[in-house]
Amino acid sequence: MLRTITYGVAVAATATVTATGLAVTAGGATANPVGGAAPTLATTVAYVRSGDVYTSAGPTERRITFDGQHRRPRWSPDRKRIAVLRGVQLFVMNADGSAKRLATSMPAAGAAWSPDGRQLAFASRGCIGGPGVYRVGVTAGGQAATPTPLFPAECRTRPIPPAPPAAPPAGPLHERLRVDDAVAWSPDGARIAFRGGDCEGIFDDCLSLGDLATGAERPLAAFGGGGQADGFAVVPAFRPDGRALSWTGFVDGEHPIGVQTHDLTSGATRWHGAPGDREGVYVADHRMLVSGTHRGGTWVLILNTRTGTRTPLRPGSQPS
């Protein structure tokens, strides 16, 4: 078995946040849509609402795209730039939405920054037909750079295949998420987590951790085939210390869409939050931003993985 799963307890959302650990405080006098003062984080959050990217620092928010076609924003390590998808094109723009430029001409999925902010990793079609992972330098000018294949490792010595443009997936949420190829780059720069990999030769769906130096892969979760239940693990994100990884998980007949955390040392995987929570990204070792349901809509929430407390932050999804 590739997964050791225990189940956390979801706790009802609260309208205020106490200052513990992450310096999460009740901030500003501007009314929050959930009532009371708007919760604030000791960082600026990016998220998507109706296809546009917003940023929020405390009680204020700023809309930085305006055509309803953007998704998967990702902050650079220095918080000065954002990588974002428009359709299947990967762009980099300043934190205020200005100076947007194409990062690569290849169709791309959700990207991840290298720890030094000089490169982006993204998924596109690999040389053997399944999902592949590529690296591209982030240039200061407006010219799209040439990507380098990373995974599968055998693709490093092969020509980059033509990848026909593909529309972002449509349909029910669980079907859209199942094929979301967003990747994550570890804080030490040595590993990349991605959907697919060599494990697809055995399983129907899987999530892999690849070593950049050697090209070696190891599966972290696998579904269908080999006696495993149907499901998926997508949209990975590393904990700041690099010792754990989160992802959006689903196991048919066992657990609806939810947030899972995986200890990279012990291999234990645990569910957190409420059913339907997804797209988790760490803001501290035991606090995450997730997309989830609140008051009948989709919101970005602050999730405490120790207590299960879910605190509404802003209407939207896909937090960074």
C-alpha cells in the first residue's frame, strides 16, 4: 500500500482569528463579507474569482486581471511577481498585474517557482505521451524562453514533442480536478511533485515525487489498478520546511474531495478540513489556505490542520 490514511475532524468555521503562531490577526476597520473585522495574514494572498486574479492584504483586496480567463496564480519567492495561466498559456506578471509576459510557448498547467525565483516548473505533454514536467528560465524581457524536459527522465535526451493546445478541462468539479497538472517545487530546490510519472504504467492515476539531480521518481499516492481504489491526488504543495506535502485528494467510495497532508518521512497521509476543501497551500507548518464551501459559495479559507478550524477569508478559489 502506498497510503497510510487517518481521518481528521472538521470543525465549524469561525468569524474571527486569534494571533497564534502565524501572526494571524483581526485587522482593519473595513467590514468583512463574513461579518466583523476582516481576518488578515502576515502575507499577501492571491486567488481567483470569476476567472480573474485578486490579491488581498488584510481588509483590502485588489483585482489585477480583468478578462475572466485566468487561473492558478503562484507568487514568486520574493513576492514581486506572479505566475499565472491564461487558458493554457503561462505568463509572468508583476504583483500589481502589470508587465505581463509569456513565459513559454508550450501549453502549460499550473506552475511552480524555483526557490531562487529564476525558473518555473510546469506540466505539459511528455515525450512518451503522458504528463511531462518542464523547466523554463524566467527572463526579464518579453521573449518566451525555451523549456527543458525534467520528467520523465528519459525525456531529457529526446526532442520536445509538439503539444497541441488543449482547453482547460470542463465538467463537474471532480472531473476538472482529476486532470489538473499543477506542480510543486520543494523549498530546497531538489524535488518536484507532479501528477503522473512512471507509476502510470501500473496505476490509472498517481502522484509522484521526482528528484531533479537523478531523475528518479517515487509514487506518493496511486489509484486504480494494482488493487487500489479509484481516485486522484492533484495540486501538490510543499510545507515550508519541506518535510511534508499537501494535495487535493479523492478516493471513490471512501472519501469525497478533500485536503490531504503527507509526511515525507513516515509516509502517513491524513485528511484535513471539511469535505470539498481543496487546493491547499501552506502559510505555516500547521496552517493552510484552502478553497472550500462557505455560505453556499466558494471561498478561500484559513485551515488549521491541528484543530480543524476553518476561517473564511475571501470569496474565491485557487489560493497562493
